Amino acid sequence: MILVPCPFCGSRNSSEFRWCGEVKARPDPNSTTQAEWRDYLYMKSNAAGWIAETWYHREGCGRYFRIERNTLTNEIHAAEAGSPVSIDADAASESIGIRR
């Protein structure tokens, strides 16, 4: 079992969370090519060692946060609250085909 330290709820079993990916700098939408967007969205570094990741506590506080995790040992070094994420629930539901 891997314990993930939620900065809001404390350490919990990793099954309560959703991994949201590596932390990467978002390209400028006004000057980015399609190839750069594709790389940003789909290409992962998959580095062996310490990386910064975003996680979502889906069965807890419902908040996003960032951690530093060693991909070889699953050791977690730090957890910090991320910036607030605002999601338009209706738009998100339509984009994945859910009717309210």
C-alpha cells in the first residue's frame, strides 16, 4: 500500500486518489504549434527518479495538489497545495457525454 500525504486531509491510501500527471510548463496558446501542443498533452518524460506530479483527492477533500515522488521507490518527498482549479461541471459533462 502506498500512502499519499494529502496536504488537506493527511496521509491516505493511494486508492483514494487520481494521478493527474507530471507537472510541466504550459505552452503559450497564442504562439504554440500543433506539434508543441501534442508534445505537451501526450508526451511524458517517464523519468526514473524524483519528479513533480499533480494528484486529485477524489474520495476525500476533492482538491488538487502537487507532490514530489520517486518513481523507482514510490517514496514521497513533499506535498503542497496546488492552485485552485475551477471546472465548469456542465461543460465537462457534455465533453465526456454525460447528460444532467
